[in-house]
Amino acid sequence: MAKRLFEGLRIVDITIYVTGPITTRHFADLGAEVIKIETRSRIPPGMAAIRVSPHDNSKLSITLDFSSPQGLDLVKQIIAKSDIVVENRAGGSLKRRGLGYEDLKKIKPDIIMLSTCMQGQTGPHASHAASGHKLTALSGFNHIFGWPDRPPAWIAAYTDMVAPRYNILAILAALDYRRRTGKGQYLDMSQNEGGIQFMAPILLDYTVNQRVADRMGNRYPNSSPHNVYRCLGEDRWCAIAVFTDEEWRSFCKIIGNPTLSEDPRFATLLARKDNEEELDQLTNEWTVKHSAEEVMTLMQTAGVAAGVAETAKDQLDHDPQLKHRHFFREVEHPQVGTQISPVGPHFQLSKTACELRRAPILGEHNDYVFKELLGISDEEVTRLVNEGVIN
């Protein structure tokens, strides 16, 4: 079997929630040894032993209270044998605990440390603690998400899905830099600034035209029809987007009304935008007679962009593309049995495979890390457990 891409790389994971765990999970799936440091005292009642979150797939888990001097020393011992530290606590949190980058350099000069907090480690808002649910508002997504006649909508923790991609790229760049120079470095990642990158067209529009983007629902300035349309069956929908005049003529033929392409109300994009509600109604009158899959197939065959608004059942049971690429994979969990991992690999590499393993049980790898990696005796581990350092 070919050596996995990040085999031999060890990462210390001091992360919670979504952004940090996703960042390290991709390295773990591709062979890195990711040691997640946790503490039972912060786990909600009833969840202390079971973890099935796909964001922690393929990792090792240890339980350690590093608020104590002994716990802090153990963390430092682990870091001394590692390559990378990833954390996503509020700005400055680890520095105040004695685990800032300057502290870690003293024990591992070439260490790479990545901090991915809400707004970076410097500035007046650096210490603000929050989550992606609030950060989507700060990054501007909520303001443009929703319907024109309604308040901004809630887009959930969207930035939590954006930030890991930038984090992974930064770590890869730092690894390349260390390979060439022998030096580590500190990566100060702002999730807010990473999210704002996705607002670039809107920022450019404001810069050039002084125009503030607002909510448009499902509409788009350069496309019509552009919406999600009801199809045959209960709660079945298909998204359709027509951009060019050629696509518009194809669309009209598909819905059985080729003369509609020359109708003055719809003959040009500007005309279609002016009469968009009527056009949406005409489109719905046709789509509601066909299954979502049939609508998608007919449109795509004619060169018109379309896609079924898939449910979880569609994706797991019916999507032929996901099945072909083995996106969803079964994993065995000793406490909950066989489960489908809802987050598969996001890419495939030709020379090394992604080995998807289940999320660890809390503290499952205490013996390996403390006894084998650090060489601590059984008696000493027992003492640390009894004192609550290893918890």
C-alpha cells in the first residue's frame, strides 16, 4: 500500500466546535497522526463517552486538564514531539495559559502553530469569543441572504465551512517553508477575514458604483429564469438558471413553447428581468408536471444549468455520482455500531488514498499517548488519573 500523504506528520489538536476540527480532520484522513486534547469537564452530561461527529474522524483522543501545572507540562511534552499545533479558542486564550507561540518555540523551535479565531490575534476585537453563527453576520452574509421584503436571514455557521480551507492552505505553505528553511512559524488566521473573501464581487460593486447589495431571494442579476421550481411530488424542487440567449431558446423548446423565446416580454435578458414574476409562474406551470430528476435531465441535456434540490435521502440513497465516487462511507463505532459518515473526502488523490476512520471515543488513546509516546510509567499514569490531571 502506498504511503499516505501526511504519514509521519503529528498534529496537536486543541480545537472545539467546527472550524478547528475540520481543519485537522483532513490531515488525519490523509495519514497524519492528529492528537485531540480534550477534557471531560467540558463535555455536556450524557455525551462524555460517545462521539460520532465526522469532524473528528480519523483522530486520536486524549483527556487532559491542562489548567494545572502538571497538565500543562504534559501538553508541552506532547508538543515537543509534534510538528503542528492547531487551536481555535478566543484570541489570546492559549497564550494566557502559557501555550502561546513564543512559549512553544522554546520547546520545539521549528513548530508550526495555527490559531484560527473569530477576528485574529491582534486588534481591538481580537479577544471576542463567538461562533460561526454570529460571524456570518459580521462577514456580511446575513445581510444579503433572504428575501427583499424581509429582514436578513440566518445562514447558520457558513464561515465555519469557509475558514478550514484557508487554514489548510496556510499549513501546507508553512510545511513547505519549513522543508526549505528548517524554520517553523505562527499562522494567525481570522475567520472573519477569510469569510469576507467570498464577498469580493459585492465589495467591488460598492467600491466602483457605491451600490450596497441587498437581499434578492433566489434571483441573480445576469440570469432569468433563475430560481428553484416546484416539481411533481411532495416537496420536490429543481433549480434552473438561464444565462445566454442560446440557453433561453433551448429552455423554451424544452418546456414545449418555442415561440416564447420571441415574446417581447421575454426576448432579451432585460425584458425577462422586468417580467420575472410572470416568467417564474410560467416555468412553474411546466415543472410541476415533471419529476425533479426529469426536469434536471432535460435541461442539462439541452445545455441549460439545472439541478435537483436534493434531500439527505436523495444524496444517500439515490445520487449516482456520489455513489460512483464512494463519497459516503460506512464506519464501525464500538458504541453505536455501523454508521454512515456524512462527510466524505472532498477530493481524490491518484497516488495515495484517503483512509476514513471513525471518530474516537473520548480519551480512547490515553494509554498510547502517555505511555508509549511520552514513556510515562503505569504507576505515574494511575497517579495522574487519580489526581484528575488525566481525566
